[in-house]
Amino acid sequence: MKQTYIFETGSEAHEFVTETEHEERKRRKREEERREHRERARRNAKLLRIKKCRFRVSIVAALGLFAMFGAFVMLENGITTSIRNISAAEEQISEVKAENSALLSKINTNANLSTVKKNATKKLGMKYAKSGQIVYYTIKEQDYMTVDDK
């Protein structure tokens, strides 16, 4: 085999090598470049998977926040509705209390003894009982409703 010397460019010493050595170096360099290319492709694929995973996590987090915000708005709306209902019920209670106190004062003014006697005799036609209409009872045995205080 004929030995040819090839000037290596890019090296510091500018050495001359045989053609077979030159071919071997070129082959190793191509293999190294392929290995680096595969490694870069693996790293890029891994980074792409990580980016996709982060994107999915971001979407899930955004949906979760959106759901929590929606739930918060619904709860706030429910609280506002409850407060309005309570306020309306309190208004009704105050109206009924005012009506009750008005009726109680009307009852108290109309419930004195002279007014009752007057209404009973004039409006209802009632009269005092005569002595013949009164019946007296005497109980010899103790009634089951009374209690001895012994």
C-alpha cells in the first residue's frame, strides 16, 4: 500500500499523517459528531417532554383556579341571597311584632272590667245570675287533681 502523507489542518503542530490514519481520524470524527447529534436530539426530546408536562400542569392549575373562582363566586352569590332572605324575614318579624303590640294594647284597653260588663249586658244581652240559677257542689272525697300539702 502506498503511503501518502496528508497535511492535517486545524492542528497546532501541522503534522503529516498517513492516508489510513487520516481516514481513521475522519471516521472517528464523524462518529463523534453522530454521537453528539444523537445526544442533542435526546436532550431536545427530553426538554420537549418536560415543556409538554409543564404546559399540562399549567393548564390543570389554570382550570383548578378557574373552578375555585367559580365556586367562590357561587358561594358569594348564595351568601348575598341568604342575607337578603334574612333581611326580608326580619322585616316581616318586626311588622308582626308591631301588629302584636298594637293588638295587645287594644286588648288591654278593652279588657277592663267595666268595659267587659258593658259589652256583656248591652251587646250580648247577658244578665247576672239569680240565686235560683246558682248551684253549689260539695266534694266529700279528694279529687285526683288536687294535691295534699302535708
